[in-house]
Amino acid sequence: MEVCLSAPPQARSVDHNGSASNIRASATYALAWSAMAKRKAFVAYGVRVGRHPGVYSTWDQCKAQVEGYARAQFKGFATTEEAEAYVQGHSPAKKQRVDAAIPNTQGIDGRAAIIVYTDGSTLGNGRDHPSAGYGVYWADPAHHYLNRAERLWQGEQTNNRAELMAILTAIKLHPDKSRPLQICTDSLYAIQCLQTWMPKWKERGWKTLLNQDVKNRDLLESIEAAMNTCRYRPSFTHIRGHAGHHGNEMADQLANQGARITHT
């Protein structure tokens, strides 16, 4: 989730020349600094315009790049990946509401896309022994035999990992790889990983801008390999979770069922 750390517009352009208006703006800016310094939830800070644009892991590092810098642009984020996207000029995808009839179901050559909903769930998140699961729900009743409710057995028990595993499973289960596959998910993380961030990560040897190992690399590489087996590269549609959309609700139920599985 992105949280804006920019000071108000009138403060962001302060040139600190001592005028009364700039002193007032500086005071407003100081309030922004104070609020930012107190925030504990930010994992990374993105500096788009500053002394040295980049991603920083602490507020003090970020502050050193933007304090006193005219028209600085900077934000705090809950994930390093979002901070990277911001610095590179990509705004995190905005959530879009999708109606019951999913648009763009026609693929190349007029072939109708097969629609699938995926979701991940983690029970006991933040506790000692969380359990994650994932769900796959196919829109066409003829494909319901492919619906899945599975436990995430390998790796960290996180929601992001479960979301990616659901997508990987859907691609592997794709019943007709000669037709387009449209994957509907409420995970912006998964969509941005696969559509925006992966090329940059691969260029850097799967390192973030903070030179940290990219999380869930194994699943991301497996998804990419699975997509390459399809005649048409699967497309992704973001839908708002828990908004009453039948397909998403069904995938959510399946994911919760999967998270409750206690044996293989």
C-alpha cells in the first residue's frame, strides 16, 4: 500500500530564502517531517526528485536527500517493490472496480478468453504459526472441475506468496492453451510483479534497488515459465476484493478453505 509522504504543494517548492511566505511554508514542511518521522509502518522510502533519487530503508536516509531541496518528491511505502516503481516513474496501479461482466474477453483472432479468478489467504497472520492457502475459481461452469482450494505448503506463509501460487496453479490448469486466459485477481502486488517490476529485477540479478534479494523469486520465475507455454500470454484484470463480485468471492472462499487444510 502506498502512503504519500510529500509535503503540501505550497511547502514542496520552498526555496528557503527567508521571506515571510517561505517561512510559513517551511513551518508547514516541518509538520510534514514530524508526521513522517513518527510513522513506523513504512518499509521503504522512494525519492523521485531529490539530491540522489532512489529507494531508502530509513526515514533519516530519505530526509537527507530531500530536506531543503526545492520541489522534492518522495513517498513512503509498505513494500520495497512499490517504492522502486515510484522512483522509476510508475505510479502503483489504482484499484479499479470491475462489473459482473468482465470486459476484454476477446483475444487475438477473436478467440474468447477463458476467465479465472484467483485469490490467496493467510490465517493467523502476524502470529507464530500462520497458515496460507489459495483458491482458483473458473467462471465457466464447464470448467468448475478445475476449481481448487489448496494449502500453501512450501515457503513463507504469506498472503503475497499465496496469491502468486494461485496464479501459477491457474495457468497450469488452463484447459485450452490455444485460447487466451484472463486472470482476475485482487492482488496489485502480483500484477505489478509480473507486469512492471520483473524486467528491472532481472536486469539487476534479481536484486531490489536496496540490493536485497527479491522475495518470491521462485514463484515468479515459475509463473513466467508457465506463461511461456501458452499460445497467448495470459492477461491480468485487477478487481476490488470483498466488493460482492461473485468470482472473486468464490476464489476467496476456496483460498480460506485451503488455508484451513492441515494435512497433505
